[in-house]
Amino acid sequence: MLAGRDEVQTGLGDTLKTLPKLALAALFAVAFTASAQAKTVNYVFGQSGGGAFCDGLSLKEINGIATGIHTGDADCTEGQYAGGLKGVLGQINTPGGKNGPTYSIVTRETGSPNSQELFVIDQQNMTWVLYMQTTGSAQFTDVTSGPLLLAGSPASRSGMSAAVAAQASITRAHPPQNPTVEFTLADGTGAPFCNGVSLSESGGIAAGSQTGCDNSAAGGVYGRFVNEGARRWAIVTSSNVVPALDFIYVLDQKKKTWTLYQQYSGLITFQYSQSGVLLDGPPPPSARRRSVLSTIKH
């Protein structure tokens, strides 16, 4: 028989009364520390030659995960969701020449359903690097960078967002040329989905596409992420079926596991979704009707 709410509350009160004072103090200290970890930051993307672009990020950070908005003023068509993971990226050089803790934030431009952006923001050195990819035309690559400014900083604002200003760069980008690796995503029992990735990895950057039942562009960065532990690839991609759905797959190629984070502008803020086993090779024909999309948790 289930206890009623009053019984549960009474039981909780009795339990607290029996706790030693030091243990009780420690309990509340842990709760206070957890709540104190959350903070909100607001940034504008500065230009390396001075001034600033018209867009930036407004993020709430807690426990290694950031959620928020890709902001913009009246000149920008922004407002898309933005979110990502905290970590230290291996082999990625920031404009300041130091690899400190960073957030890798996935977002996109309003009106550009086939393009994705990954902003790597370094809050210690106050710099940002933008990586972009466009399904069907441009693989994942770094396109521009600059100083990270606090929102409200006095700086002349451009009428363009950082991504729009970098469009010429992404068309000239050359993807990594290392040998390609292919993986299939499977559930915890090893049963394959029809989703896979084909990637070329070089210098801490991966570029390629999804395989199997989707062919969206896929690419990302390599690093040690706070809530993932070991060094892993954080691969940004989307879906042909639901173009506005952003994914970050965290791939552990040694332990052969994957973890999926997702966001859907206007509906789902950046959050953990699910995890499973990573299989070598492309998705088998037998899995052609079984997609990760069918098991996504909202």
C-alpha cells in the first residue's frame, strides 16, 4: 500500500530529526552547493579587428551543461536555442593560444535549416571560435574567431551575425583528409539502429556525415568533457526528418559507447537523451527501419 503525502512528509521529518547535527549541516551544504553551481552568462561575439557582430549567447550553466539562446539585436534574425557541453578540447588552438576549459555550444541561424554552428567559447581567455557545417555543401570546419565580450560592452555593432560574415570562409574550407572511420549506433543490448556516422579525423576536428537512414552533415571536436570523463568526440549533427532538431553525439571510440544530447528550438532545451553501444562499420540493411529518432526521450 502506498503511503499518503502526509505520511511521507511525517516520515521525512522523523528522519531529519534522527540525523546528527553535523550530518544535517552537510546535507544542506550539499544542496546549497548544487544550487550555487548554476549561473547565467550573456556574451556578444566581438570582431578581431574591433567592434562586434550583432549576435551572441545567453546561457545558463550548471553541472557541465549549458542551455540558452543564440541572441541578436534588431539587425539579426536570431533567437534559436543554443546549448552544449563544458570540457577541455585537445589539439584545438584558441585565438589566445591556450587550451583552457571551454563550452562547445551548438546552435544555428534562423532561416538556414541545413546549416549548424558550433561556438567554442573560452570564458577564461574570453575568446570564441566558430565551426560550421552545411548538409550537401560544406563539411565541419572552423571559419572564424574573435574576442568574447560581455553583453552591454561598449562596441560598435555590425549588421551581420558571426556566421553570416563567415559564409565566404566556409565555402573555401578544406575538410580533414585522414582515413575515414565508420560506426553504427546501437542500443544498450547491441541491437543496431539504422543511424551511423562516417568521419575523417585530423588535428582534433572530425568532418563527415551520417550514414544509413540519414545523410545530414556531421562533424565535431575532440576533448575531455566534464560529465563524460574520458577524452571523446563531440559530434554535431541534425536530421533529414526533423531539420530543426540539433544533436551532439559524444563518441567513445575506445570503450565503444555513445551518448546523445539534443535540442529543438522552441520545444526542447539542450539536454541528455539516451546512450548505447558503438559498433564498427556502416548500419546493416536489417536495421533500415529502426531509427534513433523513434526512441528519443522528450
